[in-house]
Amino acid sequence: MEGGIIALVKNGDIIELDIPSRTLKLKVTKAELAKRRKKWKRPEPKIKSGWLSRYARCVTSANTGAILE
């Protein structure tokens, strides 16, 4: 699985935000996260051609500047 646990968040989950330490924590048990990881499948891209498609495939994460590589 690429990315992080953000793909595993579901409605109703509690998320702890710590601004000074710049962290987000999903308050879900490790067992539940493991179960969600097993079921997770990469979603089909909504846009499959053109510049926006290229951007989606080639851009870096927001925490690294969201630049096109």
C-alpha cells in the first residue's frame, strides 16, 4: 500500500491532531488497521489522460512541496 493510513480512514473515526508536533494520529486499533489494509484496493483514477492525469501520476506529496518530478 502506498501513502499512509489516510486511505484507511472511515466516517466516524477519531483523528488526533497535534499542531505543534505536526502530527495526525488515527485513533483506531492496530488490529482494525490491519483488517482495513487487507481490504484496501487502489482506486481507479478519475482522470486517465491529459495534463491533470500526468500531474496525478508524477507529483510529489504535499509534505515535499507537491512538485512535478
